[in-house]
Amino acid sequence: MSRIAIIGAGAWGSALSIVLGRKNVHEVRLWAREQEVRESISARKVNELFLPGQAFGENLFVTGDLSAALRNAEIVVSVMPSQHCRGLFQQMAAHLKPEILLVSATKGLEEKTLLRMTQVISQAFEDRGFRPRLGALSGPSFAVEAARGDPTAVAIASNDSELAERIQHEFSDPRFRVYRNEDVIGVELGGALKNVIAIAAGVCHGLNFGHNSIAALITRGLAEMTRLAVACGGRQDTMAGLAGLGDLVLTCTGDLSRNRSVGVELGRGRKLIEIIASMHGSVAEGIFTTSAAIGLARERSVEMPITEQMHAILHHDKSPSDAIHELMTRRATSES
């Protein structure tokens, strides 16, 4: 029996706990910061706050104690919001041994440093005397659909082939398929950047634009995601895969996307501060990623017009209709 710790009990952390619990060969420990979540799972085997209606298996233990969650764990999956990753791993590092397998399932960038999550995690271990064994899990995966058993496919990216094979074996079942990928940069950036384009897709919906607009946005959004990923050392083919195009299509078109929902409300005229307040603790990673993506793009002289306009809407109170008009009236260029 494999001992797996999942750090973060939001919708995706809860869904992964349910997926891993289905095989009945894992001991799953879920760390939840919110007392309300711990009480709900302990009493009713359901996370009523973040993933209502989806039951956990009997082989799950929920706790608010990091050391208890990590005790004797062989695999640790981090599913915390990106802006909490550094602080939590600094607390966790003392409890983790060199042989532990770490999997980041957070789709975001650290806003201040512009770092991907595996980079943040590596930095948290700098004074521990060893380099952690790391991978990144990403792909088109709404939490509630994965939890209820809808066929889902994701990618595990790592330069450590043994880690990738182990995660593929431990996480896969007939309803949850895991592919291996060596492009950690591309997989992480794909998972993060698609959230920015999803906000833009929501803005289009909120402005009552039709399918033409969304199709164009997805296509041009993928182009600028790919430009930045390649400039940062990722591979172009990764951006055509599960963590790139796959996740982009899902979050730009699916009603379950928090990032798209933020965009919808922005398009309808609501202010960002009001939208965040109404999310009841849920996080739309694209809000933070937009700023980090702009920083990365400027560092590497990469043009990202959609991201620029989303940044102006989110952080400079630009009118969504003005932003779309500016995108459509930019200087004419070649598609490629």
C-alpha cells in the first residue's frame, strides 16, 4: 500500500484524493487548512465547501497538522494556491526525506518572482542539502468530473523518469489516464497560462460575443502561450498536448472554469474586488498569473497582446469592450 499525502483540500486536491482512493491500494492523507472542510470530511466524507456531492473513500485521513499528513509519506502532492506554495513548502521541508516523490498539481506562477511551482519548491529546499525529486501534474481536468469518474487524461512531467513512471502507475485507473512527459517547463506554463486566456474567453461571453470570437481567442491565445513557453525553454509540441491545447479548450469553454467565470462577470461590468469576494475562498489562478506572465514576456521580449489586455482589465480597470476593440484594431500582421 502506497502512502500518499495531498496538501491542499480545495476542489482539485479533494478530487485527486477521491481518484487515488478508488484503487483501494493507497493510504491517502489530506491536509486541509479550513476547519470547516476537515469537519465536513470527517463527519460526512464530503467536502461540502469546495466539492459538494462527491464522496471520499474509506481509506482517507484528513488533518490540519502538516507533520501528521506527511508522516511516512512516499508521495506528496501539492495542490495549494500558487501564492501559498513557498510558505507551505518551507514548513514542510523539514519533514521530507531525499527519497520522497513530490508532485506539483498547482496551475499557477508565483506573482512576485515569476517562478513556476517546481522552481518555488526547489528553492524551499535550498538549505536542506538535497535536491527534491519533482514532477508537475497538469491537463484538462475539472475537479468534479474527475471525482465522479468521467474519463480524464492528464500529463505528469518530470526529468526523473522513475518518478514519472511511478506516478503514472499509482495515479492511473480505467477512468483517470496519466501520460508521461519530460517537458516540465512546457507543462507547467501551459497549465498556468491557459487560465489567462480563459479569463479572456469569459470576457467575450460576458460581452455576448458568439462562437467566432471564442474560436479566434483560443487559437490566438495558444499562439502567444506557445511563444512564451518556447522562449522559456519549453517545447512547442507540449503546447499542442494535454497541458496546452487540451486544458486551454476546457477552461475557455467549460462553465465549471473559475477563471472563465471571473471573465464572464468582468464582461458584464462587475468589478474584480466584488467578484473575488463572491468566490467564497475559491481561487482563480489566472488573476495572479496574468501579472507574472506579463513579467516573463517582458523579460524575454515576447509579444502577448491578449495577456496584456487582460492585465489592463484586471489591474488597471480598463473597460472590457475597449480591450477587445484594441485587440481587433492592432496593426495587421502575419498569422505565423
